[in-house]
Amino acid sequence: MAANKKLLIVAGDGIGPEVMTQVKRVIAWFDKRQGLTFDVGEELVGGVSYDKHKTPLTDEVMGKALEADAVLLGAVGGPKWDNLPFADKPERGLLRLRKEMELFANLRPALVFDALAEASSLKTELVKGLDIMIVRELTGGVYFGSPRGIETLPNGERRGINTQVYTTSEIVRVARVAFELAQKRSKKLCSVEKANVMESGVLWREEVTKLAPEYKDVALSHMYADNCAMQLVRQPKQFDVIVTDNLFGDLLSDCAAMLTGSLGMLPSASLGATDQQGRRRALYEPVHGSAPDIAGQGKANPLAALLSYSMMLRYSFDLAKEADLLDTAAKNVVAKGFRTGDIMSPGATLVSTTGMGDEILKELDRLG
Ligand code: NAI
Ligand code: MG
């Protein structure tokens, strides 16, 4: 099945290609063992694209991303390209993908593997079993609103300006993604803003509240963003799905992520609008960057990329059984004590990037 579904892999720079190599092995496993065949293409993005084409993303690759059913990205950037002009920087390749694909909903799970709960900066009992999903609005709000800029006032003082702007449709479309996710999870949604001090927050709360009758099975609550930050470190397991704007989501998703221990474990999905054929634009990528400090040494943890692939199976293709299989394999491998350096603990077995891939495949063989 799925043979007509197009995947575009853009592995990018640094450890991007290293972790994506393990993803490709898992794609091949599902193809061979479960008949899950995708039409897989591979292209350049980031610094490697700049080196070859003098741009971090060619129009041709952009076009392929728009045609794909899902895009899988590794990471972009690195010291080699740090001094390029802003428009040529590797990060611009990723930003262009996000912008032209109109990816307005960023899904950031914060999931703690039992075997790693002790690595959290919080007490083990607070995070053991933690499984929350933060949905961050990604294309609106204060990072994009106008007016913006730095101006000089008549008295010579300078003033920096950014504007928080949300329209009803921007709020409604990301809230719907969050409600639908909550329906598939523990049926709890917490909407986060600062309606006490921001008009955009008042509108946010009104629009989310208006949608609630359409999702009667979901228990909706509201929370101010500052309180949410406190609650995330005080009692994180009270949450299931959190939906919030671009700025608060940026901070709260990083905060929630770190409850789980390592960047090497964190996947993400960015979803866009649904087209006439019912396809939702989507890009899946690990949260981490290109990790130049460990690139080329076989040290990168491929689990964030592998879990991003499992999010793709779940959210782009409704393949929950296959996604569960891969998630379980990842949990079991870690529970058996196989660790890359970033999640290493006393008594565990240190493995390389490829070694982790080997163990995942063995576990898939055993489970599948
Ligand atoms: P980073 O995420 O690349 O690395 C931060 C630290 O975490 C490093 O010590 C790294 O070794 C470690 N780390 C990250 N991923 C790991 C993994 N899978 N396994 C084991 N250890 C891992 O962030 P940093 O250092 O701030 O940025 C490096 C480059 O990556 C920069 O050029 C930056 O612009 C770019 N970047 C790209 C992103 C993307 O492509 N989405 C996101 C963040 C940064
Ligand atoms: Mg951030």
C-alpha cells in the first residue's frame, strides 16, 4: 500500500544525513517486511545545497516539496556557512519550506521514556510516563506582525517594535488541529494565552471556546501562559494537548521538551492546510540542529529523526499501527540499555548512530 504516496527526504547538513540514513533503513524495513512502499525522493537543503547551487533551497526542490505527501528533514546549518549573507544562510532553506508549505501548526511532543525518566532535571515521579503534545501556531503572531522595525524618535531615542496580530481564521485552523489531536489522545485540551493583558489573547480564547461544541468529547480548559510555564515544571502530567500562539509556543515547547532529557530524543511535525485532494501539507523533523560538534563521528542519536518518521506515519498517513510499532521498538531498545552518548547512563551499553539503527531493526524484526 501507499506506493503512490510521495516522500521527500532532505537530510541537510552535519548530523542530518547521519540520522536520516537510519530513517532510510527503517523505511526499507517497512517496505520489505510490511509492504509499506513509498515513492521516496531525496534532495539537498541547507549548506550542502548552497555549496552546489549557491542557494540553500532551489526552486526545483521547493516544487518537489509542494508535490510531496510528506517531507522529512534532517537538520541544516553549520560553522562553514555562518558568514554567508542572511539570504543565503542554510536556515533560510528551512524557513522557505515552512513558509511556502504554509505550515501553521507545529506539533511538539514531550514524551518521557520510562528508562530515561531519571535523566530529567525534574524528580522521576513527576515525569515518569509523561506524554504531552504542544501545538504551537507557527506562521502568525508577533514574529510576523506589522508594524515592526527599529525607528528613531524625534528626541533621538530609538524604539524597537513588534506587533502581535492574530485573525480569527488563523486561530481557528490551529485550534482545530489541536482539538482533533486531543480526540485521538486523552481528550483534554488546554488553550494558552494571556487574555488578562492582551487583546489578541482575548480573541484567541473566544474563538477556541466557540469551537468547543463541535468537539464535545474533548474537555477544554484555558490557562494564562505564565501560569502554564509554572505548571509545566510543577505538575507536567496534568496536561495532554496544549495549544498556544507562536511566541508562547516557542518558549513552552522548549521548556516541555527539556523535561524529557535530551534533544536527541525529540521529534516534531509541522502541518499545513488540507488541499482539494484531502492532503495536508506536512514536514517532519527532529527538533535538534546539525550538531557540528559531533558531526561525522557516528555519535548522533537517530531516535529524534526516527520518532519524526513515526509521527509522519501517524499524522500524514493514518498508519497508527505502524507508528506504534516503531515507537515501541524505540522504547524497548532504550529499555534494554542501548544508548548513544547523549542519553548514556551508568551500566548502559554505548552504541553508535548505526549501532542504534541496528538495534531498532532487530527490535522491529522481533516485534513485527
Ligand atoms: P544543535 O541542536 O545542533 O546541538 C546542540 C547540542 O546538542 C550539541 O552539543 C549537540 O551535539 C547536541 N545534539 C543535538 N542533536 C543531537 C543528537 N541527535 N544526538 C546527540 N547529541 C545531539 O544546536 P546548535 O549547536 O545550537 O546549532 C548547531 C547548528 O544547527 C547551527 O548552525 C544552527 O543554526 C543549526 N540548527 C538547525 C536546526 C534545524 O535544522 N532545524 C535547529 C537548531 C539549530
Ligand atoms: Mg525555540
